[in-house]
Amino acid sequence: QQQQKQTEATEQTQDSANAAPESAVVDPECLIKHPLQHTWTLWYLELDRSKTWAESMNKVTSFSTVEDFWSLYNHIRGPSEIKVGGDYMLFKSHIRPMWEDEANNRGGRWTLNSSKHSSDKFWLDTVLCLIGEAFEYSDEICGAIVNVRQKIDKISIWTANSQNREAVMNIGKTFRDRLGIRQQINYQNHKDTMVKSGSTTKATYTL
């Protein structure tokens, strides 16, 4: 029930973030921000062959309230507007968006292939699931990434422990249900992906 309230507050506050003040007198209740369960950090990666992957990562900002999220979201470009080869990465603030991070190195990711015209919606829905604590096993959630590519974009949710099958499958089902998709999604272990490219790595789980 608490998770449901958090998700509803996250989604409903968008209107108030967009609305212009009607008068100079502000209701004190309007100044009260709705805290999120976790602090989240948004990263942006723009591929630069002269830099290492880690050097190409740019920390955009961190936020810990519903209002601060919508303020950020309303002032940045969506996936459809960033350069091909770029990534947005949203992770809990103590986790760096890389396989080598201690929080990620035993985990894996659910990946959805998205058509270009659907990426903005699917990415926003995914982000709202994360910050709104829509997952039963929210402690297993590390973050999410959208990879903007030439033909097909990829949206993935990273989890902490690939061996926790119950949690991984529950997260995958919630991911599909919340986005309202029917297509198959695959879960890959990070350690397998390190050895092979993502396209050739065998799926550990499938939904």
C-alpha cells in the first residue's frame, strides 16, 4: 500500500510541476515536497572515442523528491532528442552505472527493445517505476539505462543479484505489466555480458 501511494504521488505531481502560479500568495502546503524512498542520480553518456567509457560518463544531477524529479524531467531532452550512441542512466545515488560497481557485479539486466517512437514513453514509465517503488523487490533494483541506437533503442533495468530468481522474475513481470508490452524480454547476467557482446549473450531468464 505504501509503494502504491508513493507511485501515485510521483505520477500525480507532474501537473503541479508544470502549472504556473496563479497569484503571488503561495499556499504553504504547496511548498511541501514529497520525498522519495531513495536518492537517485541521472547520468548521461555521449560516446567519445578519444575517452574511455568511464570518462565519457557525465553526472547530470541527483534528486530525492517527486518535485525535483519533475523539475529535472521537464528541462532535459528525451531519448528521442539525444545523439545516436548516447545513453541515459538512472541509478540509486550510491551505485555507479557500470558492471564493476560492487552493487552491480553479481547482478544482471532485463532488456526491452524499443522502437524509436516509443522510447520516450517507455523510458519515462520505467523511471516512474523505479522512483515510485513500483517493484515488490525494490531493494534488488540498482537502476535503469536507455541506449539510443541507430534503428532500435534498448531500455534495461539492472538488478543486484542474478541468482535471486524469484526477485528477478517478479521484477521482469512488473516491468512488462507497467509498460503494457507483450513482446519478449530477456535477462542477461552481467558476467556473461562482459565476456560476449550483449547481442550474443545467452539469456538467463526470459519472459
